[in-house]
Amino acid sequence: MKVGNSRSGLSLFELLIALSLLAFIAAALSSTLGLGIRLYKRTDTHDQTASALAARIRLRTMIGAALPPSRLTPFTTEFLGNSNGFSFTTLSARGAAPDAAAFRVAVSVLDKELQLQVAALGDDGHQAPYSTLTLVIDPDQVMFSYLDGAADPPDWRAFWSEPDRLPDLVRIEIAPGSIPAWPEFTAATYLGP
């Protein structure tokens, strides 16, 4: 018969090994979770930035195709601009509504957002309801200005009310800290040859 110590349970050394393995696994899981959260936030920020950039490009294209007030149409083509926003008529958004003759565009600060509003115009001058796209959320100190290149010397104005012509440039400035960030935006009203 064998006489000796019968051992049950874990030794202190085995317990320390098990705890260190559990700590290593917990650290790896924590790191993976942190990476997943950072990736999600970066993707969300990228989506916001990409849509804001696409909206700015679209706005620049529409301003570049603004119809001059001298164009004979069954709807108004007057460019109206003040310190709170501007509106004009363009032909550039045709892909959005193929049956539209033109589009009335308005950019202004409404409900604590810088908004781009576009409405389709029919051949008879009938205007569809506006579709709204948010350019900036909660902008601080938005400034609209319009370049009069015919003045001597050329001059930036806070208002545009020339009924027979377009401003040469349109500028939108927003104080830093907007969501998403809005760099100074300047667009020419005529991009033709």
C-alpha cells in the first residue's frame, strides 16, 4: 500500500499562471474593443465629411450654372443675396428631376443649420416643394458676400440686388468650430467658356 500526500486543488504557482493568462486574454479583448470603437467613430466622421464635401461641390456647380437675369424664361431668374443667404435659378441639377426645366436654389441659415434648398421648376413656371440638404449643423457667425467685379475697384458686398446681372463671385464664411468643418467657400457664378 502506498502512503503519501494526496493532493487536491491548485498550487499557488498554477493559480498565478491561470490568472496571468486571463489577464492577457482580457487585455487583448479590451484592445480589440477599443480598436472597433475608434474605427466606428472614424467611419462615422468620414461619412459626415464626405457628404458635406459632396454638398459643397454640388452647390459650387449650381452657382456656376446660375441663370443670368437677362435669360427669358417663364420663371424668375433673379439672383437675390443678402447677409442671411441667397437664392437663384440654375439648370445644373437636371439628374435630380429629368422633367424639370430648371431649379430654384436657396442657401440660408434655418433652424440652426446652414441649408441648401432646391426646388424643381416646370416649363410653366410651377415650382415643386423644396428638397433640403443640411450643409452645416449649428454654424456660428455665417457671413454671405457677393463680389461686384464691375465696380471700380471690385468690391465685396453684403447684399446683392442688381436685377440685370449676377455677382461675379459668391462667398460663404463660417467661424471655426462648425460641424462638419466649413472652410471659406467661394464660387464663380459663371463657369462657361
